[in-house]
Amino acid sequence: MEKRMLLTGFDAFGGESINPALEVVTRIQGSMDTGIGVINVRSLEIPTIFGQAIEKIHSVMREWQPHIVICVGQAGGRYQMTPERVAININDANIPDNDGQQPIDMTIVENGPAAYFSTLPLKKIVCELRSIGIPAAVSNSAGTFVCNHLFYGLMHIIATEYPKVKGGFIHIPYLPSQVIDRALPSMSLDDMTRAMHSVIKTCVNDLVIQEHTC
Amino acid sequence: MEKRMLLTGFDAFGGESINPALEVVTRIQGSMDTGIGVINVRSLEIPTIFGQAIEKIHSVMREWQPHIVICVGQAGGRYQMTPERVAININDANIPDNDGQQPIDMTIVENGPAAYFSTLPLKKIVCELRSIGIPAAVSNSAGTFVCNHLFYGLMHIIATEYPKVKGGFIHIPYLPSQVIDRALPSMSLDDMTRAMHSVIKTCVNDLVIQEHTC
Amino acid sequence: MEKRMLLTGFDAFGGESINPALEVVTRIQGSMDTGIGVINVRSLEIPTIFGQAIEKIHSVMREWQPHIVICVGQAGGRYQMTPERVAININDANIPDNDGQQPIDMTIVENGPAAYFSTLPLKKIVCELRSIGIPAAVSNSAGTFVCNHLFYGLMHIIATEYPKVKGGFIHIPYLPSQVIDRALPSMSLDDMTRAMHSVIKTCVNDLVIQEHTC
Amino acid sequence: MEKRMLLTGFDAFGGESINPALEVVTRIQGSMDTGIGVINVRSLEIPTIFGQAIEKIHSVMREWQPHIVICVGQAGGRYQMTPERVAININDANIPDNDGQQPIDMTIVENGPAAYFSTLPLKKIVCELRSIGIPAAVSNSAGTFVCNHLFYGLMHIIATEYPKVKGGFIHIPYLPSQVIDRALPSMSLDDMTRAMHSVIKTCVNDLVIQEHTC
């Protein structure tokens, strides 16, 4: 049976004119054969806005019923593709979101658990990325801005409504064009797109193998 | 009249299995039309060895009589394409070269000047690179290893034998595959190759325009 | 009533010969008047060993019944005093601990919550440190080595046995002497000791004020 | 015979309210016994202004006839005490100086040599600093702002007027108070002052030993 994967990317924020996450996910659409399974990927733009980000992903999950959800976000200053290990129940913004909101030390879900762990195969993702020449590492913090907010929201939706769905978040570096005159790390759009194809394949195959062994 | 450009790249050193400089320059060969002039580019591998590096470039310059010489080297840890401003008259190695030599605080050319400035159009190079989305900046130090050694040697050869030739050095970042498990900056081979085409074009056009205005 | 504060620091690990955390906490002992309250500080060395670290802090907490527990650890590469926001339920070691153990992706407390938040006044701590000229910031990840392990263990002990006790973790930079030939950030022992005095005062006063207002 | 050392530090620039260089040099004044020789140190504030900086040091050198001149400047972002190896004949400012001047690619001394090397014992300075626990390294670029400008001006004055005088430049990190909310390296005033005493001692003893062996 064909699996469905929802792949999300934020719009630009924080003074940037583009968001590498959106650039990458909009390049990946439709059916892919991963060798073990077939996956139908749907890309979704998410507003960098507290609240609305979670509402949008929730609405599309309800309608489309994906088996896997991977959210992608920009982590300016990072060197590597970094799948996130954990989402924490807090909004604490250093800058305003795209709607001017800047929550400080607020919980995302009242009485929700302090954190959720990603259910993506983090170490396999990193291992596969490195094997194709892409710098990668597991990250232990998705921050406390809209990225972590969406990640936590996603995992809470999964935990409370769709416990069989696999979900997680991947932070990616700046594009070279965002740092032409700054000494900051970047990764090319081609490499990040190639990397996301690898991530998708790893996640799908992991899911298929799990189902066959259970 | 067609111009000749010698483009050099070092072999791997310091425990690395490849050198991005060599990867890039070997991808660029033969005639290119820059819009203003035509340039014939010859790529040359240089050993990362004090002494032999200069001897090799000297020998090919004598034989082929290039109008422009650009040496390219790896600067692990840099974020940008960095044309070097100045070569200094010193060898001071932190690690052995590929022949086991590790000179400490030795002059390159006895009684040579303390330094030579690059005669490439540094600011134009940086400006053009940024205009095509490539991170770039002028660097004020080529270090004191074989890179600076070759750069100084080149400029000394030019100053004493070929005063009309333009010469300089460009340091480039690691390739992604060199830093798959390290939090260090890198640039893709495609972007660096595209960048070097821009550098070549900028240098050739600068030379042609200078000749027409003199 | 005099309050009791337990202040812990790890022994050296990872090839270092000293641990700044231990250097700092052993300089702070005995009674301090914070202006609002009086605090009796007891310093405790903790082995950088999974399991034993938690056992040791547990045993001293049972015996001495502190009102506040602050654990201090070295975060090599950090620039600032960084109170940690959250401890996560995972051991995932890049290097062996001081007993040769290197757990990979293991939970700390089976069926424990995914994370615990610090109950120290993080923002006040940072604000007070900056007001006395000390670089400081809240950190969102204590890593997945023995530091996070002890932090999680502490918060689990508090949650399950001593719910009124306040607890948390502070990561501190290298000492200058640890990085004499490395381009890595450091902070002087005097500044870090001064900083810890400020942290203690902030935490005690916060506790006293909370008690008076409840 | 007592030696005279001129020690200079710039005033604050680039939006900073203090300059660590000035803070350090004003703490060091008068006679010091180095064990081998006796040195009389005079501290001098230098304006961060192209032209005036060199004029001021020139004027005091003429009047006071120092045997050694060490200029100190802030290098924001550096981790270590960094004696500079070489001054280059160029002004190329990224920001305006304290008089609003921002020269681009201008020579400092027309027809002056491309560069001057420091005549301070760089490696001994670094070695002694590390031996007392201070992070230190030789730097190969003093930049192209007023620091390099003064350094080049000093070495040109020495080369053309006082060939027996020893001279050089040392870049020092930010003070902690300058980076309280920035992830940038710093060094405490106490450590930098202790470091400068070590530098002075190393330079004086090197001069005395040279004189005795010649």
C-alpha cells in the first residue's frame, strides 16, 4: 500500500526574504519509489506564526491522513542537517513571529507533557546522510520559537489523535545566498534537496520494515 | 588576442583525502568566452610541499607564458570564497607538508620584500561572487603554510621576471563531504566551480579593460 | 529560618585534567547572607559516571534535606554562564564516562516523563548575571551525557520525593588554562565564582519571596 | 641602565563604550623589575583615528625615546592574546574611525614597503603566556583598520628613524562586560593585565639578552 508523507516548510521570517525549508520542500512533491516502499509526498507551506502553524498542520492531517509527517525549519547558524530529538512545551520568542506575537515563557499545551521525543529514526537519518556526503547530526534542541512550537504541536496531535503516525522535525542551514556577506555556514539547495530525499527514503523504509516485523 | 590563464590547485594534505582546490580547478579547462575576452585556462596540480610548489609553478610559467595566474587552496574552517590580499615572506608550519618538512619562522626568499600584494581585482571578484549568490570576502592572511608560500613565490616570480602578469591566490572552504560529522562550514563543489568561473571572468575582463584604457 | 543549598560539581572528564564546575563549587561553602535570606551552602563533588552521579546526589539529599539543589557542569565551547531550561529522559554518550560506560539512546528513568523543566528562576539568574558584567543566557539543551543525566535524575527525585525543593543545572565555560592553545571560549575562575555567588543569591531570594507571597 | 617602554591603547570605537586595550594599558605604569632588567613603562592613549594615531605615537617617541614600543588593540571576536606578526601598507575600513573617516584600499605610506614584520619575540611571548595559563597565539593579520594602520606607522617610524627600537602590536579579546548578551569570546581584565605584564617582561628580557650577547 502506498504511504502518504506530509512535508512542511515555514515561510520566511526574522528579516530573511526566503526560507530554505520552504525552498526545499516545494521541490519535493508526488510519488517516490524508495526501493522498499512507495511514498506519496505532499508539501505544505506553514506560516511562521504561533498558533496558526499548528492549526494549519492539524487541518491538513485531518483531511489527508498522512502516515508520516516531517516538518522542516531554518536554523540559521547551523552547519549540518539536524533532525531534532525533542520538542518542549514552551514558547519563548527572541523575535516576533510573522504576526507580531512574541510569547515569553508560555506553555504550548496547558497540562501537556514537558516534552515529546521525535518518532523518526534519527540515527539512521544521520547515518544515511553522511553516507551520501551530507554533513548531519542529531540536535537536542529545536529552540523555543515557532519551529519547536510546531514540532511540539505535531507530536501532541499525534499522541492524542493518531498514535500510529510517525512524526518529527528537521532543522536545516541557511542557503549560500542568505549569507553572501556574513561569515555564517550554509548548504546548497541541491545538497539540501538531495538530503531531504534521503531523509524521506530512510523514514519510509523504517516504517515499512517496522510494519513487516511487527 | 586570446589570453592564457594558469589555474593551480594543491593536492590533499593534513590528513584529508581530497583537496577542494584540486577538485575545482580540474573541472575548469580550455577556452572560455567571458563576453569581453577569450581565455584559455590550463589547470595545474601543485604538490603541497615547500620548495617544490614554487618550482612547479615557475617551470610551467616559463614554458607556457600565462597572462594571469590564480592559485587556489583549501582553507579549512572558512565560510566564504576568499581572495587573498597579501603574501608574506615567511614559512611557519603548524603541520608537516606532504614531504615531511615543517619549517618554523624561515624566510621564503632571502632578502625578498616582507610582502607582496595580489594584483587581482579583489573587490570586483568579491562583488561579482556575491551578485551570483556566493558567500565571499577579501582575506588579509593566507597563513604561513604552503599556500602563502606558493602565493609569495608566485608574486616574487612575477615581480622579478614577468611584471605584466597578474597573479593572486584564492582560499576556498571545505567540501561538504570533508565535514560530514564535524560542525565546520563547507561549500558545494558546484557552487565553488561556478564561483571560480566568475572569478576567471572577472580577472580576464579586468585585464582586457586595463589594456584598452592604457 | 536558614535555608540549605546543595551545590554540586563534576570531576574532570573527557581528557581534561580539571573541571571548572568542581573548581567553582569547592570555592563556595558555608553561610551566606543574601540580603533577604541566609543560606548555608554545601559543595559536593559528583563522579562523571552514569548511575553513580544520581546515586550520590540522592544519598546526600536524603541525609541533608536541602531546600535548593543546583548542579554545575562544564560545557566546553560555550561562551556564557548558561542555566539549563530542561532535562530530557535520555542517555546518549559521544564519549565514555569516567567508568568507561557509553550508553546510546537509553532512557534514564523507565516510564519517566520525557522531560523536566528547571524550577530555578532562569530569566532572573541571567538578568542578574548580566547586570554584574557576566555573559549569560538560558540554554535549551543540557546535552545527553552525564550532565543531563544528573539534571534529569535530580528533577525526578524532586518530583517524586521532595516536591517543594527547587532544582536546576548550570553549564559553565572552560577555564582559560584549559584552552591555552585552542581557539575556544573561556571564563576566568574569579568571574565564574562571582557569577555563582550571584546565582545563589538570586535563587535564595526567589525562594524566600515565593514563600512570603504564598 | 633602565629601559623605557611605551605602551599604547586605543580609545573605544565601533559602537563600544570601552576599549579593553585602554583598560589594560592604563593599569600598567611606572617601573617594573623583570628579574633580568628594569623597565619604565609609560602608557599612552591613542585616538582610533587614521593619521592622528600615527602622529600621536610619533610625537611621544620623539620626546621620550623609548627602547620598546608595544601597541595594544581590541580584536572583537578573538579568543586569545594575539601578538601580530606583520603590518601591511593598506587602509581599508569596514566602519568609520572616530573622526568619520573610512578609507578604502589606500596605502598608509606612499612608496613604503608592502609590509613590516614585528620585531617583538612573538613565539616567546606566546610560550610565556601559555605557561601562566593565558590562551595565546601568533596572529598573521592585524586587519586593515586603525590597528594595522598604527602598527605599520610605528614600524615605519622605527625603520626610518630609530632602527634599534623594538616594536610590535598585540590584539586582545573583548572584556566579558562587552559581550554579556552575545555568544562571543572574552577575557577578564585581570587575566589580560597579568598577560600584559608577562608580555612586557618577555620583551624586556629578550632585549637585554640580545644586547649582552651581541
